[in-house]
Amino acid sequence: MDSLLNKDRPPVFCPGCSHKRITTALDKAFRNMGLKGNEVGIVSDIGCSGLFDTFFHTHALHGLHGRALTYAAGIKLARPELKVVVTMGDGGQGIGGAHLLAACRRNLDLTLLILNNFNFGMTGGQFSATTPPDAQVGSRFLNQLERPLDVCQVARSAGAPYVTRCSSYRKDLAAIIEQAIRFEGFSIIDMWGICPGRYTRSNKLTPKMIEASLGQLPPLEGVVAENARPEYGRRYRELAARQHPAAEPVKIEKKFDPPQIGRREVTLLGSAGQRILTAGEILCLAGLSAGLKATQKNDYNITVLRGPSISELVLSTEEIGFTGIDKPDVIIALSQEGIDRRKSLFGSIDQDTLIIQIPGVTLPPSQATIHTVNFKSSGIRSSDWATAALVILAKSNTVLTLQMLNAALEARFSDKSLSAAKDLVEKVKDSL
Amino acid sequence: MALSFMEGNEAIAWGALEAGCRFFAGYPITPATTILNTMLKILPPKGGICLQGEDEIASIGFCLGASMAGMKAMTATSGPGISLYSEQISFAVGSEIPIVIVDVQRLGPSTGSATRGADGDINFLRWGNSGGLPVIVLTPADVNDCFYLTLQAFNLAEEFRCPVFIASNKEVGMTRESIDLAAIERPAIIDRTPPPSGEAFVPFKISAGRTVPYFQPIGDTVLVRQTSSTHGPEGYITIDPDQIAANQNRLMRKLHTAVDRFSFFDSYLENSDTMILTYGVTTRAAQVAADVLKNEGRPVSLLVLKTLWPVPVNLIQKKAQKASRVVVIEMNLGQYVNEITRVLAGKRVDFYGQMDGRLITPKQIKEAVVNG
Ligand code: SF4
């Protein structure tokens, strides 16, 4: 197979840079695999390793520092047949740490080559996540304060199923790369190398020394048995194929005439757990069944199981402009904390406003018409009070009718929850 | 007529599906999360891909990769996430990667209030990229707009190869509303353009009569080269100032010269001496205020912008022709008003804004107009 090296753009690394060896070995791996340029995508990071994509005659994407794995993931999921190789330095590994961890956990079929030369070559030899504390680098004393990261151990703990640590001077480097590319899943090669442009100006490092240091570490040569599992993309497609198609948005036809013309505003004041938002939705769906426009604006704490829950509903025969409510036609007051959250509302209302409240809550003084209903003593659970209050409104054809309410329940619920909702309607109709 | 009932966020998701979006990635954040939820429900069964990234930077990075590989991609977030997107947005601008980015704005600065609305990111969306080149920003006022403008956003991203923002707001995104999906007029769906047969593909070459390079996806037979570096036509880094200048100027020109074609707006009563100008959810209160003022015998004009960036200068100047005074209303402490002051130099431009999580009411707008 032909070389995939880009004849118009020969490598431009400093003399003696180990990146050059890796470029040659990567090309040899592609050749040995019989890959054509359009079957390979090289995604390169920033720094000297970020030059890699230009040296090859393949698909290429060069992006932002540390983010190479994110683009590679998008490309691979969109093009599962493409061999995607990511080149990144020890710098990219540091700044893109979150993406590296996630890639290990995800196990998408990408090959990551970490061109580890223990410093930031391009920017002046600053310390990276792998610089030894006793090295002389461009960050004065700062590297003495931090511990270098063993990316292979990290990758292994994070779930990478294929991790190799090796010297860039290995004679069989091409074969090592080929094996990693052939592996179906996320594969990492931590390739130790030499940066004569920066690092070895003040530090002694030779291929022999690299070999010796590597010899002292536990060997990692490819498959990590304990992390073996199906590849992400394949698994994704399998699971996705089993998902049921999403139901199209429910469409509700106008079947009834609304009980009133114009705009009606309803505010539900309650607490988390009282299914305030569901009741609000039911009221709006009821409106839809009479051809009304409807809006529902909710207000609740981010702690979803605690705190006030408020729903502001507008139903109108006209287009709804402003979705806020300052003088509601109806207030349904089911908890003190809900009432307290909207205290200011009570200042603006007069006798035209109907309040349905439970016993035991204190309302700010107002001119409103108040109707107190003891849902509790009728054996209705507090999670049903809001819907029960809608039944009371429907009985007097205020904002909605019983027909509209039933249509809403049928649109919103099915099976058991529908019959429970209908039972509730009957119960409230007869007893309250 | 049959009505559905959904949030603005859901309408964006359904709009995206109809526009041909088959790749979505996001990171959970209130008030944008329901877009992620809805996409996760609707995309995978359609053969699409929906991911939850390890963070916002990854989420948009996935989208940029997928978009370069030929898929229509969208991501969604709110203020804190938009901030993290920034460097990737710059990449999409400079390297002409089509993407739709939804910002369901919440009250800032910073983490601010997760469940309170605002329009505080309007200038950030325009200027939050390094290099300062233009982007497209569309602003929905209601659930209909959410659906319709998402279709338009994809079309614009495909045609101009650029990020297109939908600047929504918690008060639009998380407010449920009746919508007649069948009644919404749809634009024809646009896809990115491959070179015509017989013309060789060169990644960033501009063919005669065009302002945008042709597109080929990474992974197809023709080799594609993409780079975040300043590049020449072949997609290799360049330091040639003439080549760089030509490219930067084109990136600006391709949107600025075309904005008249995508200046979405609504307007009412165009001939009054006073004109209210607003956008987003505040539109709805402004409409009510305009109705009230009309009924009281002091009609005002109203211009609602649905394209904020690039500034639709011609539209604004035309609509404001008869007005001597323009009142700009924003759910922030004054951002877009600076553009209006610039564009309508010579007219009196007043501003009314509020940034406390509450909607600006029709009454406040009326007072701003009457007492201003
Ligand atoms: S600076 Fe270091 S890593 Fe970069 S090309 Fe020179 S030797 Fe290689």
C-alpha cells in the first residue's frame, strides 16, 4: 500500500525530535493495514503534536487545545467506518483531562496517541502534567510543587480497555500503533519521547534513559482485561434501535364551546408534591378541547421535592400576549408557602376574583370571593387537591366545563391513572 | 384546527428534527435541559444520535465533529454553558462549521438564578468569540417562533456555514403553550452545498459568485481538511496577510451583506411618532401595551426583532422612518439599545429595562412610553 504521508508537506520538527519517528511509524501502520487516505481521519490537538494532521494525506481536523477527543467522538459516531486517530501532547492530556477520562469511560473506537515529551515544546518548555519535579523547565520552580501524572494508570482506572506505554524509539513502534488502531474500542498509547528543541536543552534524556525509566514501571501492553466491554458506537446503535419511536405531540381538536369569551387567568398556589404543574397542564388541555389558546408558566424551587410550587395559567379565546398574571380570575390556594410566594398578588384583586382555599391557610386580606373546601376530610390525598379544585370550577362552568375536564384527562392519562382521575372527578362532583 | 401543548424547548426539538437535525449533544442545565430530554426521546429512534457530554465544551465539540462529518447538529445550554462554549464558537465561526446553538437564557451574571428568565446574553452571543466576527442570532417570542425559527436557524447554518444562535429565555423555553403545528408555514429545507460536478473540492476555496465555501463531509471519498488555525483555501495554516485579510473580510461580508434576506420581524401600526422596539418574550407585553395605548387614543408603533445579529439595519431604519422617538425595552440593563442608538442616530432613543427575574409587564411598558 502507498504511503499516506503528504508529499507537499514534509514534517518540520526540530532535528532529533521524536515526533518525526512517530510520524513515520504511524504512516507505516496505515500502510501495513492497507488503509487509503479517505479511510482515515486524523484529529490533532495543539502544540507540536498538533502539526500531525498536515503531514498526512487523510481526512484531517485540527482544533482547540485539549478538545481533540471531543471532535473525534462526533466524527466517529457520524462515520463509524472511519479509522480515527487522535494526536495529542502531554499538554493536551492535561488541559483536556475531563475529555480523556470520559473517553476512557465511553470506550468509543478511537486511537489516542499521547506524544509525551514532558514539557510544552511550542510555547517555551513550560511544565506539563508529566514533567518530573526535578527537571529544569521554563516554569522556574513550579514543577517542583506538582506530581507528574501517570496517564496510563489514570486511563486504566477510568475504564480504558486498551493502554500501552512505550518509548517512541521502539523498533516495533509501527506494529504497536497498528495493534492499537485495530483494537475495537478506545485505545491509548502513551509514547515517551525527546524534545531537543526545549526539554533536553537543560535536561539529560536519552532513548536509553527512557527505556530504563519505563522498565521500572509496571508494563502496560495493550488490552486491559478487566476493562473489556462492547464498543460504545456499536452499543449505542444497538440500544438506539431498540428505543420506541417518540410519540408525536398530542393534538387536541376543538370539541366544545368554552364557557366564557375572552381571557381567563388562574393561579395555582401549592407545594411540591401537590401535583400543581400537572393540574395546570390539565386545565390548559381542557382549554384546548374548547379551542382556547393556553399558556402555563411555572415557578418552583430547584429542590423539586420541597418548597412552593406555583402554576400560572392563561386561557383565552384570543391570542395570548403577556403570559404573566396580575389580576387572576381564580386563585387556588392549597399551601401556605405557595400563598406566601405570591403575597403581592392579593393586593390587586377584587370581588371578581374567586379563591378556592383549603382550611387552615392564611390569605392576605382582599376583596375576593372565598370558597373554602376541605378536601382532606373527604378523603382526598393532597396530591389530588389541585385537580379536585378544577372539578369544583368545572361544576360551576368557571373557566372550564366538566366535558372539557374529561377531555383533558383523556388526553393526559391512560389506563389506571385515567380511571383514578375519573374516579376523583366523580367523587368531587358528588361530595363537594 | 388541532392544538398541541408544549414548551418552547420542546418546540425547538421538534423543529430541529423537521429541519433534518440528526445529532444533538448537551449537558444538563436549567432552563435548557428539556431540549436535551426531548432530543433524547426523539432522535435515537430516528437513527440519530443524542449525547450527554462530560461538560459543555465536550458537548459542542461532539457537535462540531459530527457537523464536519456531514450531520446537521445542534446543542443547547444557558449562560454558564454558553460561556464555556466560547472557544468552540470561535472555531465554528472561523472554520465555517454549521451548527445551531440554543441559549435558553437565565438570569445572570454567572450561575445567577437557574429558574428565572432574562435576556442578558444578547451581546455575549454576538461578541463572545475571539476575533469578533459576526454570527447569526434569532430571538423567539413564543412557542410558534421556537419551532419556526429553529427551521430557519438550520437553514441559515447550512447556507452560510456558521453558528446560528437561538436566543431563547426561560420564559419562552419553559413556558408551555398551545401551538397549531400544522398551521406553521415552513421554509424549504436547505442543505449545505457540495461542489457542482466537475469542480474539484478545495476545502475553503470560494467559487465565483459565492461567499461561502462548498462543503464535503469528513469521511467521504474526497479528502477534507479542517483547521482552527488561520488558513488558506486548502485548509493549511497561512501567514500571508493578503490571504488572511481576504478571508476575514469575507467571513464578515457573507453575513452582513445577506442579513436583509433573513431579517425576521413583526411590526404593528407603522406610522406613529413613537415606536416601541423589543424582542424575545418582552414582545408579548409590548403587544398588550400597544393595544392599550391604541384604545386610549395614543397609538404607538411596535417593531419586534426576531433577527438580532447581524443587526438588520435596513429593516430598523425603514420601520422607524416615521418615528421621532424609539423606546427600546429589554429584559436586561441595556444591551441592544446601543445598536439602536447607533443605527437610528438623530432620533431620540429611550431605554427601559429590568433584570430581576420578573417579566416586564404591559403596564411598565406603557409607563415607559407615556412618561419617558
Ligand atoms: S519543540 Fe520539541 S516537540 Fe516541538 S518540534 Fe521541536 S523538539 Fe519536537
